[in-house]
Amino acid sequence: MTEYQTVAKVGDIPEGQGRSFAVNGTMVGVFLSQGKYLAINDFCPHMGASLADGHVEDDAVMCPWHAWRFSLKDGTWLDNSKSNIKSACYEVRVDGDEIQVCVPAGDT
């Protein structure tokens, strides 16, 4: 059974930024965008940069290496609507003051 894991406390991630955390063996980028916490696989599917280091705007993150933009809501590559390139997304919840992420074991 997959469970939520606490990765940070509310306030640890500033609005418009992300942080990277290991959850069930997967590096996950957790972002605060427009007042909501969102999580995707932290590695850019293009060249492996940490997306948590990227610029966040309008529920999207821009890869810091090559400026590819990914939706924080569904992981789609926003620069090419015909592409099937995606980043995995994960459920996030806030329990009290803890930010928790659910990543299935073995997910990449």
C-alpha cells in the first residue's frame, strides 16, 4: 500500500519556488504555485536537470538547463503540444503543518 510521506512543513517552500525530496526512492520536486502545493518527478525528462531549481510561473516550471516548461498539474511538456513527453505527477496533501507526498514504490 502506498502512503503519504512528510517532506516539509508549510512555509518551508516559498511561493513560486520548488524543493527536491527523496520519496520512495524517487526524487520529487514539490512546488508552491498560486497557493497550492504540487509535485512532479524532479528530473527533467530531456537531460535530467533538477526541475525544483527552475522558474515557476502559472502552475508551470521551466527547466533551469534548457528552458523546457512542464505543467505542475499534469506533467505535460508545454512547449510542444504534439509531444508525448511528460513528467510523472504525484498527489500532495497538507496535514496540519506537514506537506505530504504520495509516490508509488518503484515509480520513476
